Amino acid sequence: MRILVATNSGGLDDMVSSVFARSPTFTIIEADGQEIKDVKVIPNQFANAVHGAGIQAGQFVVSQGIDVAVAGNFGPNVSSILAQAGVKAIPAQGVVKDVVNDILSGNMQAQSLATPAPSYPSPQQYAPPPSINPDEKIDEMEEKIARIEAMIKEIKDMLKHLREE
């Protein structure tokens, strides 16, 4: 069994991180039955991502062949990815070694963290409202284009001025 624990500095004596995708490190434990065979600590390269940390961390977990992921909390994006890949997600707190031993002895079970897929209206429900006058809509869009073109010209003028300095 491969267990990945979100950790603060890593290792069996560290505490489980309260967050998954932005935890500083991941501790990967290889276990056979109830015996820990190997422990590896790796930095979480997605911890400081501007956006998409949950998606990237989830994809990483799946790529590593992890069976169980452990953290204090799992965000909706990573929960969805883990659930779809069949990775068990276990919210937990405490010392990594104690949590892992509880998992290996069967005292701690995965919880269902999958968020339901959003339902979208069918395309037939997107018919434009009948009260919109097409000519008014065209005029409105042309005004928006004119404003955007004016902003672009202003930006180009500022760039030209800066280059001349």
C-alpha cells in the first residue's frame, strides 16, 4: 500500500498538515500489511501555485500510484480528482506515524469527499429572451468595441511614450 501524507516538514515524526494541496511537503509511505517498509519525503512543488494547486497536487498523487491520501482537509478540486482515480482520502490530524499505523491496522477509514458533478442546463434552455431588440444589442456591442479600441489606443500611446524616454 502506498500512503501519501500532507506534512509540514516531512517524515513519520511530523504532524499531518491541516491542508492538502498547499502543504509544504508530502511524506510517502510504502507499507506491506501493517509494516512500514519505506518512507520518502518530497517537497510539494504545487504549494505556492498561483492557482490550481488542488488540481496539480491531485494529478501528482494519481501519477505516483498512491492508494491513500491523508491531510487535515481536502479542497473540492483535489477531492474530485482523488475520488475519480479511486484514491482513498482520509482527513486526519496528529503525528504521521500514529495516523499511518491507524490506517494500516484498519482503525481509520476513508471518507467520501467527492463533490457531485455540477449539472448544466441543456442547450435548449439558452434561447435568448424574446424581448431583446437585435438592433439595440448590435448598437450596444458596437459601443463596447469603440470603448475597447479607445483603451487599446491609450495603451499603445503610453507604450510609445515609455519607449521614447
